[in-house]
Amino acid sequence: MAANRGMVAGSHNRNEFVMIRHDGDAPAPGKEVKGAGGQGCQICGDTVGVSASGDVFVACNECAFPVCRPCYEYERKDGVKCCPQCKTRYKRLKGSPRVPGDEEEEDVDDLDNEFNYKQGNGKGPEWQLRGQGEDIDLSSSSRHEPHHRIPRLTSGQQISGEIPDASPDRHSIRSPTSSYVDPSVPVPVRIVDPSKDLNSYGLNSVDWKERVESWRVKQDKNMMQVTNKYPDARGGGGDMEGTGSNGEDMQMVDDARLPLSRIVPIPANQLNLYRIVIILRLIILCFFFQYRVTHPVRDAYGLWLVSVICEIWFALSWLLDQFPKWYPINRETYLDRLALRYDREGEPSQLCPIDIFVSTVDPLKEPPLITANTVLSILAVDYPVDKVSCYVSDDGSAMLTFESLSETAEFARKWVPFCKKHNIEPRAPEFYFQQKIDYLKDKIQPSFVKERRAMKREYEEFKIRINALVAKAQKVPEEGWTMADGTAWPGNNPRDHPGMIQVFLGHSGGLDTDGNELPRLVYVSREKRPGFQHHKKAGAMNALIRVSAVLTNGAYLLNVDCDHYFNSSKALREAMCFMMDPALGRKTCYVQFPQRFDGIDLHDRYANRNIVFFDINMKGLDGIQGPMYVGTGCCFNRQALYGYDPVLTEADLEPNIVVKSCCGGRKKKSKSYMDNKNRMMKRTESSAPIFNMDDIEEGIEGYEDERSMLMSQKRLEKRFGQSPIFTASTFMTQGGIPPSTNPASLLKEAIHVISCGYEDKTEWGKEIGWIYGSVTEDILTGFKMHARGWISIYCMPPRPCFKGSAPINLSDRLNQVLRWALGSVEILFSRHCPIWYNYGGRLKLLERVAYINTIVYPITSLPLIAYCVLPAICLLTNKFIIPESSVLLVKSLHS
């Protein structure tokens, strides 16, 4: 290297050298970087530099992500070949060497600037080498040194994730898999001034300092794991054309980075036609009312006025129903990308834990066999078993429910491995065995027929045992039910009994017949005492929130009715495609699935399918702020149920982070932080901050100083209740419980949080959990979340994820509709009425319109009855609600 009259320093594990210039040396003419003070490369930290024309170098024409030319060349040749920000494939720019894939581009090739280089193995195409100005500058050491192998000058230690630094006016061709440098390969040289601080050049003695930007450090772990497992995947020795194993691995990494879902646009010819029809009907409606108002009937003014009021109400109802459908959308999920990112085979699953709630009250009205099928479909779901917990709420404290759940747990040990081995759908045995399809389709295991026959026999025996329990429960003994050990059943009085919790299956105690673990199955019956308000289903669901937080604390919750089974084993993964998506997850409060039903007659005489609501209205709401919560088949973000605000932007994120002192002492709070803190303290109580307490093992005491900055201990108790274990779990945004916690103490605390007086003087049912005040608690709960700024997602996969039992007679259907109408009226006259609640907040206008339409629709029955009675009154009184001239005109036209 004497020809350069300088000292050479090597970079880390890349073939790249830096020449430290002596004081008498001068930089080569024409090599001054224009715009040296310009934008920095987001990969290596160097200046982006300029092109031959003097303009700033732009690697990606789609998003202009700042990348210098050496990094651009490296990514095209040995990297992922696409922009790190927008994932657009890098196109060949003027003066760039050709790489495989360039021949597919339609742009005109720059044949005058072809490079001539050989790949690291000495094989491959040779390109013409011609230098032009700033585009190429190879040092004399690279061109005239004798051909012998030069050892590296670094320590030889690999630094994973490093991106080599290079000057913006040099091209670098690297071979990270070799310990020596082939002199035939041009090595870039960077001229630096030794009189300056070497750290300003990114140097520390000999080795480069790590200068990779934060986005590179926080890059998805999939890239690092694949790179370490397949070193050639980022080097020159691999098959980067996508035809070999390395190309396939890199393609898998790229797929894992892609979004987990996408919006499928509705064809414009359909959507625009629908909107045109709405506008035309609105115009005709305006002309109609202009005529009706300007032509009153003097001799029948009362009838005319009533008819006009009814017509105005009908028009208003139509508008409230139509305009929320203005932006309908469809969504599509990518389960394969979810698996690549969070659940790769052979590695620990990174999917978030989920707690599933099943609610039941009266086993005589809700058959235990149907509930058992729902539970079995949950235990056999396609999800890591240590991430699933099923909680069954028995709000009627029936011993029949308890005993049937015990039988279900035993049958699950045989049913779950059978489902997973043969990948059957659905995984509710009653509905699987009654399918009239070819069950041998796609089943290639020779033993399947034999095992299926044996399993069907086992299920028939299981049904006999459940039916025997039901028959036994028809007549209650005078002294009440007794358990197997002779003690009295604690729930003999459903209105006065203690809290009961029984863990039937656990992550370590419940094994199936193949020796594999089963998901956790927990029976819960909350305490009930006279004189307390228990709030029906909403109170039972809030009790399940607290119990699950103490025992398992899944990051997400999914609730289903006892008669809604999992029709698709992929249902949880479908929901996680939205909840765990980096872009959507932190602002999504819940993912709602449509309701589908079995046993509906061919003509659907009771309108159980609700096609207009589930297939049209909900899609329209998904294009605004999200669908409504309909009470079942919904996956919740636990933080949203705790009444927290969503983190929508970085500005919202800053005041919601607790500054930890465990990483190097207390940090001094900046003025901007204090301003955010003051602004946070001015928020309403329903806008409590989101805490991030990863080290929850130390308990809530370990964060006393930080937490006291935002809310006092007294406010925590007022908000969540007097349970330090539950309060600590609310800070764990990713779920989980401390591994060193004593199970006995957890069960004791779980009994405490389901006691009758736990919610007294707290915000449960007001700002936290399922909201009280209406029998349709689902609408009210979803509305409160949307009012805080959360969005919801409507997921309609090709195979329905959940199916339920619909009313099969008129009386049941009328009772159901009456309950919905009563709940809507209760919301209409409550403080949470969307007509006047939370203006100036984050609830979008069309979303508010949709909620108003939901709560006022029962009122439509009154003008509808009046309008139906008007014709009879007109015939009896010989008076009409339209002018007589119009009546005569109609008669003449008819004659």
C-alpha cells in the first residue's frame, strides 16, 4: 500500500479499507463530494452525496429514502435488492453495474457504463469496466498491486447486523464469507485527514465504530436469524436468483416483513353505481318533500300533518342507514406471513397469548352438550397450546354445568389429538359428525377411517353421559346438590353463593392421550349476594376479565356465547393478523367476526341471517372507524377494555411511556416531557396512560417512583379496585404473569377479584370493561371504545370462523328482537347516547351517525303504526292526506 503514501485501516468484517492521508497529501482533483453537508445515508451514516449531474443521489424513485451509492450498490448485488422503506425493487441507475434481474426492466440500458467485475468465486459474467467522473474511483493499490492474497487488518470478529461504511463516491464489492481479499476485486479506499478526530469519520483506532441507524438495529429478527443460519444468503456465494435454497430463504424473510392483511377494493363499477342510486333517491326525496310541504290539505290538516311527520321520520331513518355505507371495504388476511413472522416451525412461538371467554347462565335453556361442543372447539384450536386459556363463566352456579365441564375435559384428552392429527374442520364433534360430505376427501392417512369410527363411538358415549347428567338435573333434591366427597354444592342458591374457581386443564397438568399439553380450562362462577347489583352478562364478563388477568393475563381476549362454536380452527390466527400487525395493532380495540348460524330453514322465515347487517352495513362501518361489537365472536385488545386511549401517533406515544430507571439511572425530564406530563394530567379519568412494565416480576413496588408521576395509588384503587396483583397485570401490555408467582396465592387473589363488593366505588362498568346501563351491553361497550379513538376491524374470511344456534320458533325470535329494542332505548335515554355524548372527541361523524341509527330504530315502530292506520282513517272520514286535485288526477289516469 506504499503507493498511497498513507496508513491503511480496515473496517470490520467487510473487505473495505480506509487510507489515512498525510498532511502533505491532497485529495484527488474532482473528488470533492458536493453537498457534503447534505442528507445522511440511513444505512451507513455517510453523506448521501451527489450524482454526476450535481443533483442529490436518489436510490429509490418511489419514496426517496436516503441511501448512499455504495449502500445502494451493495443492496442491489448482495442485499435484498429493494428499498428498506417502501420495499420497491431498486432499478438500475446510470453508471451502476448490472446484476441478475436487470434484463427484466424495460428502461434503456446504460451500455456505456457497464462494469467488469467477477464474483467472489471467480465465476459469473464479466462486465465492461469504464470510469466516468465521480461514479468510479478505484485506488492504485486496487489496480496495480501484485496478485496475492491480503489478510484482513481487523480483529476478525463478526459484528452481526453491521452495514459496511463507505464514502459516497466509492463503489464497494464485498465478500463477507471469506477471510482474505482477492486483489482482482476492486477494494474501495477512503481518504481521511489524520489531523482530525478519527471518531468524526466513524473510526476508533483501527476498526470502524458501529454507526448503524436505529431502524437497522430494530430490523425484524427474521433477517438476522436467517442470515446467521445461512451465511451465504447475504454473501456472494449463495444463489440470489431465487432458484436455490438461499433465494427461497430470503424470499421468506421478505414475505415476513410484508403486511399481515390488506384492504381489497370493491370494484368501482359496483360502488359508484350504488352511490349514484343513493344520490338519485335523495334528489327524488327532496322533490317529494318540496311538493308535500307546499301543498297542504286544509280540510284534513291533522291527517296531512301526521303523514308528513311520519314521512320525514322515514326519510331521516333512511339517511341514517345509507350514509354509513358510503365507504364499504373488504379485507384479506395472510396467515402464511403471520406464521413466518411469529410462529416459525422449530422455534418458540412469538404469538401473543389469548384468553377465551364462554358465558352461560341456565343449563336447562342452554344445553350443556352445546356448551361442551363450544369448549371442545376452543381446546382443539390451531394455536400454540401454552398461549390459549378457556374460561367458562357459569352465572347460574349450576352443578350440571360444573359436572358437564368435567366430562368435557376428560373427552378433550382424546378429541384434541384426533383433530390436530387429521386436521379436521370443524372441531366441534357434534357438527363435524353430522356433516353430509365425503369425510375421506384430502385424508391420506391409512388409519383415518379406523380412528374416525373409534372417535365417533367415543363421542356417542360422551353424549350419553352428558344427557344422563341433564336427566338427573331435572329434579333438584330437597337438601340440594352434593358433590362427590359428600359436601354440599356451594351454588345451591344461585342468588347467594361464594365465588368458585376450578382449573380442569392446565399447561402442565393436563395432557392428552398422546402426552401433549392441552390448553388451560377454567370454570368460574362469581360470588353473588342479596343487595348487590350484579349487572347480568356485563358483570359476569368483567369478572372474567379480572380472573383471567390474575391467572393467565393474555394480551387479547375473545368472547363467544355458549352456543357459538369455532367453525374454523384458524380463527385466532385470523384475528392476530390484525392485532399483531405493526401498523394496525396498537390502535385496534377489537376484531369482530360476522355471525353465522346453523339450523336455519331454507327461506329464513325469521330473518336470522341478517344479511343486510352483517354483509353490507358492517363492511360500510369498517371503511369509517370500524364495525360495532355484536356481543359474540369478537377478539379484544385487553388494554382497550381497561379504558386506555389508543396510541395513534408518536406524539401520543411519548406521554404514555413510563421512563424506567433500571437502565442506567434516572433520566432528566426535558421541558417537552413535562409539557406532555401536564397535558396528560389534564385528561379525563377515562384517558389513563398506557404503561410499559416489562419487568413486572418485581411487582408494582418496583415502579413506584415512575408511576407516581402519572397517577396516585389512591386513583389506581379507585379505577381498578383493591388488588395489587390485578393492578400490576394491567401494566403488562404484552400479557403474561410473573414466573415465580405462587399458584396458591394467585387462586386466592382470583377469588378476591370476583367478589360482590370488588367493583364498589371503582370505574368498572363505567369506564372499564363491559359498560353497564343497558341489556345490549355490547353496543355500549363498542361505542365507548370508538369514542376514545380506537378503531375496530371486520374480518370475513371465506370460511366462517364462528357458527351459532339461531331461534327456531317465533316466540324466541320476538323475545330476542324485543331485548335488542329495549337495550337501544336504554342507551337513547342514557348519558352515553351518541346523539350528545363526547362531541369534540375522536369519534368520526359517520360512525356517530351509524350508532344513532342503531339506537333510534325502535322509535320507527311508532310512526310506522301511525302511517299504516292513516289509510283506514281516510276511508272512514272521506278525507285524504293529499290535495283533491291530485286525487282527481289519479282517478282520471286510472280510468
